Amino acid sequence: GFYYFMDAESYEQSPLSRESIEDSLPYLAEQTTVELVFHEGQPIAIQLPLTVDLKVVEASPGLKGDTAQGGSKPATLSSGAVVRVPLFINQGEVLKIDTRSGEYVSRA
């Protein structure tokens, strides 16, 4: 029920409950650098970077000639999030995802 975040300088670990970071979970991957939000000395939330790089683990294959303007398809990312991506994106590619909107930005 808890996620642990480590300070890269002091190696101090701070636990946060799943409920307190639930909105961030679709964009959270191991080794992602986040900022902890504290209130009265206790961590209460995390602040994600504006974009994160996540690998596509499932997507229908792209076809030759597919373009960015040709439509979109769903793709499942390594974090479990499902986002709409251009038709030319294939499984195994790493994508840049906007953490504010949950939308595809570009290939990483």
C-alpha cells in the first residue's frame, strides 16, 4: 500500500500511500526523478516532471505509409497507462508523454 521515494543525496526514504499519489501512477516508472511535496515536515504528494519517457509494451503494428495526421490507435505503456498514439508507433518504442494531459508528445 506504500510507495517509497529516495532522496538522491541523503538516501533518506519517504513513504507515500497509494491513495496520495494515485493520479500520478499511470506516469510513474522506476528511476523517475520526482519532487516530494511536504506539509509540516511530512511528505503528502509528488510532483512529476512535465514529460516522462515510457516504453510501448502493446500496440497494433504500424504500416508503411502511416503518418502522424492519419489517425491514432491505443497503446499500452510500461507503466500500464493506455494512450492514443499515431498509427506509425510500434511496440518497443519509447515515447514522451505529457504528465499533465496524459497525451503522446513525441518519440523519445
